[in-house]
Amino acid sequence: MILDKESLLKISGGYISATLINAIVKGVTMLMELGKSLGSTIRRVTSNKPCGI
């Protein structure tokens, strides 16, 4: 089916795109990693062990 110019101009996209979803997932992943690092740092400082070996 071939669409004419008028029909093509009437087509609208959705509000959520794959790029937006990807950005949200990367942001959540970054926050989780930051929380993990912060938790490990707090645990090491409170237990007076600078290295987990």
C-alpha cells in the first residue's frame, strides 16, 4: 500500500520510544550501582576494614 503525502502527515507516533526506555533503564542501573558502592563503602568504614580480602 502506498500512502500519499496527506496520509503520511496524519501519522503520529507514540509518547514512549525505545530511546526513552533505554535511557530510563540506564539511569536506574546507574543508581543501583551507586547504591551498591555507597553501601560497600559505609560497611567498610563502620567495620574498620579497609579491604575485603
